[in-house]
Amino acid sequence: MASLSRIIFCIGALFLFHSGYSAVQHKSFLKLAEMDYSSLPIDITVECLLGSLLCCVAVLEGMSQYRDFRLTSELYSKKLDGVYNKQNFMIFNHRGSALSN
Amino acid sequence: MASIEEVHVSDDAEFTDWKTARDTLRDIRETERRDSRVVVALGKILIDKYSNKLGDEVWTVHEQLVMAALDIGDTRRAESSFGCLKKRFSNSKRVKKLEGLIMEGKEDFDEALEYYEGILKDDPTNTIISKRIVAIHKARGDTALAITKLTEILEITMADYESWSELAGLYISQHQYDKAAFCLEELILSNPHNYIFHQRYAEVCYTQNTTESLEIARKHYATSLKLKPSNLRSLYGLYQTGVSLGKHLKKKEAKVRNDDIAQWCMSQLLETYQENCNMEQLKVLENFLKPPSK
């Protein structure tokens, strides 16, 4: 899964880079032809948007796991054992030594 | 809705490989469980055979091992691990505490008390050491003195939720439920999203067994269930509270309402156990839950 998202990310990044390069080239073409700049051609815009979309998808997919957004879900796994056991107040004169021998 | 949680089995201390053992010890540290036998069984092998692989974690394991070994009465193991720590960190406060713990483990309480008071003279705000003094009084069975000492600590560090929790436990052991309830309220304030605090508070209120306290108990059992729906202990608590309130209250409407709550809890409990129990066991449970006939 991680390698697939990495490949998608690379494709998206290439798209982004290529659209930027085309935009620069388009501008220099306009300068040579002595035409006024109005807007970028539609294919460059689409390529740029597609590239950023692919990058977003890849980054979101590539992340390991989503965590529950509820505040309580982190405390779900807490057990009574952990809450009742207070390590700083531990005492040792109990049945533990008799049970383990 | 609810499901029976996996019961944690603490006696499976079989050593498979050092990585799993290390991860088990880490998990025990993080969840603050008291699986001392497991810790000693795994920690021993880790320290004896794989201490070079653990890196810096070896010191944490040593510390964990000292406390766990004392907990099961293996003083020799505790001393050997303590020796390693003492050599490495001669001036550390945490290691000093361990030295006191070993005295406590040998039940030399007077010596330990003297030792702790010596540390406190140089460093009066060291709460960990003050907590050990409370623990010594508790170990000697002098709960009243332990409570006095603990309230002194809490006057200085009011946000210390471990101490509040301990104080609540001490009050409960003395049957002073009003005071215990106050401590548990502090705990709820410190983290209102923890279902265990609500459940524990509700349990104390239920034990007080007056109409008002039962109503408070019902509220907090319900909150605990809302925060964690698969919480059978709260579900059973709510059932018991509903039954008791049904008996306590005089008004007919209030009676019916509480009986409804008890009925609902009973159906939820039965539904939960249906998945994992056979018919006979279910029947026993049903008879157990049935409110006594009037």
C-alpha cells in the first residue's frame, strides 16, 4: 500500500512540475509572438489541478492509520488494573511473596 | 451494543524472543499494570542474556525489575539490579528511591523512614519520597496517619491525580464514603472523559445507599456507560442502582421509571452474554438478575 501511494505521489509531482514548466514555456512563446497575456491554456490548468489532487490522495493514503477523533476513544483501552495500581504508593508486605514461591 | 472484553491473562510469562519480551515490558510500563510475575520472569532473561541488545532501555528495565521483584518478594534479584543502577547513576533521585524501596521490601520500616526523611531534609519538595512515607504508614496498617500525611502532600500539589486516587482508596478502606466521594469528584474534574472515574464515583455513591446518593450514582453510571458503552461493570451497577432506587422511592412514577432502567440494563446484560454463553449459563444469569419478588 505504501509503495503504491509513493508511485502515485511521484506521478502527481511530475504532473505539477510539468504544468509549471509548460506555463513558463507558454509565457516565453507569447513574448516571442508579441501577443498579450490573457490566461493560461486550459490543459495546463487541468494538469496542475490533477497533479495536486494526486499528491493529496497519495499523502493521505500513505499515512499509516487514522486515529479515532473522539476524545474518549483513547481512554477506552484503559483498564481498571492500570488505574487502581498506583506505583508510587506500592507496598510490599502482601501475599505476593507467598504466592510466587 | 456491548461486547465482552478480552480478559487479560497475566500468567503467560513464556519467553519467546527478546523483542517480544521487550515489547511486553514496554506495554506493562505504559499501561501501568501490576504484572510483577511477568515482569520478573521476562526481565530476568532480558537482563541476563540480552542486555547488550537493549541499549539505553536496559536501565529502565532494571528499574522496572527492582520494583517487580520486590513486589513478589525476590529481594536478591532486586538488589542485584539495584547494584547495576547504583553503579551507573550514583546521584540520581530515582535510584535513591529504589534504595528505600529495598529497605521497605525487607520490612525495615524504621530504617526506611529515617532514610526518606534524610532525603526530604535536602529536598523538601520531592513528592515521590513523601508518597513513599505515606506508603510506609499504609504498609504498617496505620491508615489514619497515612491519610494525614497524604492530605499534607495534596495541600501542596493539588493537581496530583495519583494522590487523589490513593486518598480515595484509603478513605474507602476506612468506610468514610463522603470524603472518598470528594476525592473522586476531584478526579472527575481532572479528566471528565475517563469512564473509570465516573464508575468509581458511582460505586462509592451507591455504597452510601441514601436516596440522593443513589440518584447521583445513577447519573454517573449512565455517564460512564455513555463514555464507554461496552462497560459491563457500569451496566451492572446501573442495574443495581435502578433496583435499589425502585425500592427507596415512594412515588409511583419514579418507581416505574427506575424499574424501567433496571429492566433495560438487564436486557442489555443478557444480550451481551448471549454471544459467549450457553443456555445453562444464561439461565443462571437470568435468575441472578431477576429482581426479588415482592
